[in-house]
Amino acid sequence: MEKRILLEKRGRSDDEITELILDNCRSTYIDGLTDSFTALETLSLINVGLVSLKNFPKLSNLRKLELSDNRISNGLSHLMGSPKLTHLNLSGNRIKEFDELQPLKDLENLEVLDLFNNQVTLIENYREKLFQLIPSLNYLDGFDKEYVEAPSDEEDMADDGYHQQQPSQFSINGIEIDLDELEQFEAKIRQKRSKEQSGMKTTGDSIVGGPSEQAHLVHTINSHPGAASCSSSSAQDNGKDDLDLLYEEIQHKQAVARANEEEQGRKRMASFLSVLLMFTTLLAFINQICYPGVHQLLEDPQIEEADDVEEEVEAQEKGEDECLLGNPDGVSNGGVNENGATAPDE
């Protein structure tokens, strides 16, 4: 247990520790836990294997103590050094006799006690006796005197002032509203209203001043119609509801955000197109360098002329072959006879 305590401290001093979780550390007695933990408010020793509370320190600020699933049968008097204790869990232990619970009557602030899965709960009128023994007790084994279930841990935390962290934003009809900005806006509205009220009070005092002041005010308004129109427009603006002003401000911010997103999208598209153009140009340049001969061969006219000559030679050879096949004796009709004379054509 002492090593586990040293690990849970994480370099902090004893008087800085407010919560200590020592569950499953396996020890039959209290070891390493001293009176120096003066700021400790929550201590958990679940399934440790304790057989006694001997050497339990005096923890003046301890409020919640978890001792469930151990082998404790007596020695609850050692808890008297923690007078501020409000929650005590002794479920799953070996407490058999009601007399072993007598020391708990001195815990004047004890509100929640759990003795579930102890043999003492089988005693007749066990609940009535405990509620009489401990007047401050509100819940026993998860229920009050009228068998109304105790609130959950989350509700207890809320009652003690430990509220869960609320989201910083919420949405109304698809419009995201930031709570921090809403608080700032409300502060501006309150400031504006205070200024308006002070201005109205000042104006009222000047009007109440007498007929001469009223006549001077009317003359000023008549001689400066622009000021009158400005004041009327200001009054019209002030006639807007606070929620309308907030809605307009939120819409303006969202429009600006959308415009920024569109501008960023256009910039990204232009960057992409420029990169694509550079890549295409690079590919064409590499193609020209690596395969110049192929393009020259495809575009060389001499190659086409050589192909035409070869086709003509093949055609002539084919014609000679056909002539030989026409006179098997090797002599044509206009050829020479055996005597060397030219034979007439028949």
C-alpha cells in the first residue's frame, strides 16, 4: 500500500492531496497513510483485503470513504478522527453484530451509509435501528426512510456545486451560436441600455427645466432636421428586439465565414490547375527529350518515297513472273526462231 500511495501522489506533498484512489492494492492493514494528508477529502480502498481499520489516520477533512469488498468485521471506532465524513461505504464486508456499528453514532455529519451484503442487515428492524442510531443519516443502502432511492453520483456532484461542463455552442435552425459570444453580446446590450436610460434621464431633466429650455430644444430640432432624422433612425434601431440584433450579427458572421471559405476554395482550385499545367508541360518536355527519333521517323518524307520505290519494284517482278507463266517454252510470239530469224506473228 505504501508504494501505491507514493505512486498516486505523483510528486506532490501530502497536504496537497485531495483525492486518493488505492483500490485493489492488496494489504491486510493500513500502511503508509498518515495524518499528514490534511487536505484529503476522498479516499477509496475498495477490494484491498483489509481485516481491520487499525492505524487508520486522523483525516480532518475526509468526506467520502470507500471500504467495500474487504474483510472488515470491527474497529469502526478508528473513523472518529474524520468528523466531517458524510459518505461511508462498507458493503461486502463481514460485519455481523449491530454493536459493531455503535461508533458511527459519533459521526454527526454522516448522511450516506452502505452496509449491503453484510450479515448485520439480516437483523430484525435493522433499518429503523440505524436511522435512530445516526440522526443525520439520510440514505441507508441506497434508500431513505421512506424507501425512496438515493440520487446518483452525478446528481450529488451537481448538488455539491460540481456541475458538468456545458457545451460552448448550440444550434438553432442550423445557426451555430457560441455561448461566449452570446454573453458578450448580452453585456453590450446591458451597457447600451444603461447608456440609453442615462441619456433619457438627462433629456428629461433638461426638458423639465422650464419653458425656455423647451423652446430652445424645439428651435434646435427645427434648425437641424438631419439631427432629428438621425435620432428617429436611432430610435427605430433601438426598437429592434435583442434577439433580432443577435440573429443579424450571427448571420453576418456566417456570411463572412462562407465568403472566406469560397475564396479559399478558389485559391486551392487555382493552385491545383497551375500544378496540373506544370506537370503536363514537364511530361511533354520529357517526351521530347527521351523520344526524339520516333517523331523524326514519323515526319521524314524520304521514308515514304522509299516505300513507293519498293512497291514499284515488287510490281515489276510480279509482271515478269506473269509473262513467263504465259509461254512455257520461254519464247514469246514476237521472239526469234531456231535459225536466228525473227518469226512472224501469227
